[in-house]
Amino acid sequence: MPLKDEEINKLKSEIQDLNNKINASKEESTNFSSQIEDLNNIISQKETEIQELKNNLEEKEQLMRETSANLEKTKSDLDELKIPEIDAGSYSSEERITCPMCSAVGSNIKQVEDKTKVLSYIGHIPMYAKKNICKKCGYEF
């Protein structure tokens, strides 16, 4: 039983529609492929930017560590150069200085500056250590 012309035309039109759909799908596929390539290019650019920013961050962190270490060294150097605090008196009122040679105490002991020992400088004026001298026997301690 031969196919009728009508059925043949109907089948040809369906084939044509299917071919059109295949062509449309191929075009969409190529469009999607080009979009994927564009997105992959953008991703690779962003990855290089991220790597550059990471390198920049590492450099800045290294600089910050070096600066911090330098700051700590400078602080310690300044602490070494700090002027010592001057006490109102190195002895409390209950303590008494006694001469180790003759055991004299109180007003028989006088304090003088020991000009051989400079403790620090305030401005250009030197601060000297103190030494005790016994008035009875003349012993210096």
C-alpha cells in the first residue's frame, strides 16, 4: 500500500521541522560554547588578579613584620636610654646607715656625690652616684 501524497508531504514537513530544530539546537550549542569560553577567560583573568593581590598582601605582611620588629628594637633601645627616676631618698626613715669600720650612725655619716660614677645626664648636667663618708674615722663607703 503506497503512501499518499498527503502523508508524504506531512512527513516531509515534520522532517523539515526537525531539521530546523536541530539547526537551532546547534546554534544554541555554539552560542553556549562561546559563552563558556568567555566565562573561562574571565575566570582566568580573575584568578591572575587574585594571585597578584595575594602576592601584594604577602609583601605588605612582610613589610609589616619587618616594621614591627624594627619598632620593638627601637622601643628596647629607648628603654635602655631612659633617664632613671630620681628617688626622694634611697633610705626610709626607719633605716640607719652605719659605718662598717667604727659603727658610727646618724649625724656622724654624711652623703656626698661620687664624681667618679656618672649615673646619667639630664640635659647636659651629669647625675652622680652617692657615697657615704664617716665623720669619725673618715672611711668612705
